[in-house]
Amino acid sequence: MNKQYKRYGLLGILLLCLIGGLFYYRSMRTENIAIVQKVKVIQKEQLQESYQNDDMMITQKLTVKIISGHFKGQQHVFKNTYYQSQANSNRYFVHSKILLNNPKAKKSLAIIGPKRDGILVFTFLLIILIVLFFLHKAGLKTLISVAINWLLFIGALLLATRWHNQHILCITIILAIILSLATLILVFGYSRQTLIALLSTLISTFSALLFSVLVLQLTNNQGIHFETMDYGIQPFELIFLAETLLGVLGAVMDETSDITASLYQLLQEKPNLAPAQLRQSGMNVGQEIIGPLINILFYIFLAELIPIVVLYLRNGNTLFFSLSRTMTLGYTQTIISALGIVLAVPVTSFLASFLLRGEQA
Amino acid sequence: MIVLTLCLLVALLIVCGRRGWQIFSSLAGSFLVLLVLIMLIADEFNPLIVTILLAIGLVFLAIYPNTDNQQVKQTATVTTLIMLGLVLLMTLIVVHFSFSQGFSIEDTDEIEQFILTVSVSFPKIQVAVMVLSALGAIAEASIAVSSGVWEIVKYQPDISESNLWQAGLAIGQKIIATSLNTLLFGFFGSYLTLGLWFIQLNYSWTKIFNNAIFVSALLELMISFLGVVGAIYLANYYILRQRRKLLTKNGADK
């Protein structure tokens, strides 16, 4: 036990130094970074806008020290104007890191924006350490699986853009199959359980998606505003389906692997269970996890609505209008995901009750 | 949309029976609570206080309909509440350092028609977003661990503390891996369009990793994950303590 802690702890620290070092080296080589040393508020102005929005416009004088690039080691003074609400402006503090542009002359130096990747890398490294230190081999496996998933995802994005998003749905479907195969093989190894989990994941995901498309077609996409798609990326419908497919895949895989694993264990303990009994236990296990799984996706969807709906409401829109412009796509996606999650329970129980027994015989 | 929602209700009723009702109404309830939260924030109540108060309600909505066992309910609720407190502290720090609040240049299309100086604090709203998006994952992990571990206690009442701790962590490891998948794929689904946008417009690495939307999405993902890991250890620890209490009480009875 102690040896394991040491070994994986060491691996974690090694990774930490490597990634942290690379990140630091890259930032210092390629970016112009400055650290705020002094902040002074030089002007405050009360704003009166329509719909009773009073905000405060504040100008701060920032004395910064440049720590990388052409003007390394020099001091500089910037003015930064922000609004108290900070919807699209930033208030800087002492020790904040700032990205600067890269001009020839010092007087044309300007702020691009805050340097956000520091906290990102810090949190990432913290997770690597925690995962390796507490979970050892399972942790390493998890990290590898995440890394593979990321690479595949980025590869698919590159491929999709190269073809001008025309084949995005096709690419995502292939991506979904490869991703589930890779993830499930890492969980179960090369076995019949992988097959069952994979089959039921794909069947329930795709049938939920197909069914929903049918329903939406029949109702003429009533109530859905495809034109509210983020960043207006075309083609709306296909990208919408691709997003939904990826979004639900993880939760359904969770569920199918959970049910398959518990049925496998049950069959180890009581090899004489009839298929019907096995199916019933599968349903019981599944019913327990449906609710919490839907919740995960549902809360993420709900949370992301907050800032934009608040902005709509503060601009004098009604709640109904605000919601219809912001949530129809996310809502539909969440409902389709939930359908997939519900469907996965009978599908997995059914498949497992047949295929798992085959392994025994 | 309405038809699809009805389809979901029917599917839930067929697969889960009576519990299907409970699940569906808890979802509807969460939705209403969130609307209240948004309206209160828009009416200039402090976003942090509103979030803390309503998040407590959401925790009960997320846990109570999904389990029948009293011990599991209690453990999961206590764990989730404590973990949410810790997550709140983490997000306060993270939002301060990541400047990830509000809207970004990429949102211009959606927001250009609006006045952005609306006297509501967007950094605080961002904290609310992060805490709430972690809530589902933390609640799921706490329920799964507590029901698994209490099950072990039920079938092996004499199991030693160190064995119980090990068994609990084994259950936890599995949950960590799977809930990470749920979160990760949810992330892929939500930010597919952003990824396409980055590639189409040839964003540089520096620009991507300092982009407010991308950074806040990744931080959300990672904080939810940290919350899940924390919830697993916390739930195990809490069950050990509860069991110690139970055992001493039973010993006194004899």
C-alpha cells in the first residue's frame, strides 16, 4: 500500500513538473505578460440607463511590471475602465496577470485581456495529483481515458472543419462509436461485458435521438428556435443533433456499464438465476440511477442559463420571451438525453440477461 | 418541445412506475426553483445569498425523490451540503483568478442588442453558475456511495472499520471514473460549437486558453470533478462516524 502511494505520488509530481514547466516556458517565450503592482481608482462615474439600470463606470490606474517579452523588467502604466457589473469588462487587482499586445514601441503597448490560463493549469495539475495519489492505477487509467477522449474529440473537430461542417453528423456518429468503444474497453477490458455495454449504449442513444427527431419532425419543430444556436454556426439542425449525441453518450455509458457490472457480479454469486430474474434486477439497479443521472445534465443546462436570462430580464424583456430565446435548444437536448438515459435501463437489462448467460455456458 | 416532454414522462412511468412521477416532478421542481433564482438575481438581490439559499432547496429536490432509504438520504444530504459549501469557496477563488464572468467577444451576436451595464454583479453570477452546475454531479456521487456503503453495512454488520473504509473507497473509485465520463461528454456536447468556432477562425493556443468561455467551461468541469472526489471521501467518513455511534448505542442497549 505504502509503495503504491510513493510510486503514483512520484508519477504525479513528475507529470506536474513536466506540464507546469512546459506551460511556464511556453508562456514566457511567446507571450507578453505583465503583473499588476499598484491599483489606483482615478475616476468614478454614475451611469443612468433605461429600465432603471444604474451602473458605475470606474477607471483604474494600473502600474504593472512586464515580466516577459521585449520589454521584460520594465514598468508601465495603463488605464483600465470597467463597469461595476463587469458583464464584459474586468476589474484588475494587485498581483493580477495581464496579457499585453506585442508592439515595436513601448508607447503602443496595450492590454489584450487578463491571463486566464494560470488558474486553469493550476486546477488541472491539482486534479492530476489528487487522482494519482488517491486512486493509483484506477486514477492513471482514468487520466489515460480522458486524454484519449480529448484527442479523438479534437481530431474529429479538425476533420469536420476541413469539410466545412457538411459531414458533421456523420463524423460525430463515428466519433461516438469509437469513443464508447475506447472508454468501455478501458473499464471492462476485452470481454463480453464490453460488448453488452457498448451495444446497449449505442442502441439506446441512437433510438432516443431517432425517436426525438421523428417527434420534432411531426410537430414541425414547434417551439424550437434553431437560429439561437451559439455563434450562429451552420448547419443548425445537424450540429444540434451532433451536440445532443455527444452530450448524452457519457451519461448513458455510465448507466449501461453500471448495470452490466452489477448483473455480472450477481451472476457470479448466483449462477442459476433465470433470465427474467436477471432482467428484473437490472431494472431495479437502473431505476435507482436514472434520476441522479438526469439531474447531472439537467443542472448543468439550468446553470448555464442564468447569466443570459438575467441580462434579458434586466433589459426589460418578459420571462417568457427571454426563455424562448435562450433555452429551447438546451431544453430539447436535455429532454432527448433524459430519454436516452431512461431507455438505456430496459435495453441493457434485456441484452445482459441474454448475452451474459452465454458467457457462462 | 411539449410533446417530447410528455414522451419523457411516459417513458419514465413505463420504466420506473410510481418513482417515475417522483423523478419527473423533482425535475419540474428544480426548473421552477431555478426560475425563481434567476428572477431574484435580476431583481438585484445578492446572487451569492440567493444561490446559497436556493441551492439548499435544490439539494433536497435532487436527493429525496431518488432514494427511499432513510440512512442513505441523510448521509447523501449532509455530504452534498458540506461539499457544496467547499465548492462555493473554491469557485470564489477560481472566479477571482480566472476573470471568467459575463460575456465574451464570441457572444457578440447574441448580446449586441442589449445594455450590458445592468448593475448586477456578473462575477457573483458566475459563482452561482459554477456551484449549481456541480450540484447534480455531487448529489449523484453522494447517493451512489452512501447507498453502496450502507448496503455493505446491512449485509455484513460485523465488518471492521478499515475493511469498510476500503470497500467504500472501491465503490468510490468506480463512481469517480464513470461520473467523469458523464461530465466530460456533457462538456463535449455543450462546447462542440465553440470548438468549431475556434478552428474555423484559426485561434492561437494562447487565445484559446485565455478565452473566457472556454476557461470557465473547463473550470466548471474540473470543479465538479473535484466536488465528486470530495463527496466520495466525505460520505465514507460520515458513514464510519454514524456507524460508530450506532454501535456504541447498541452496545449500551445490551
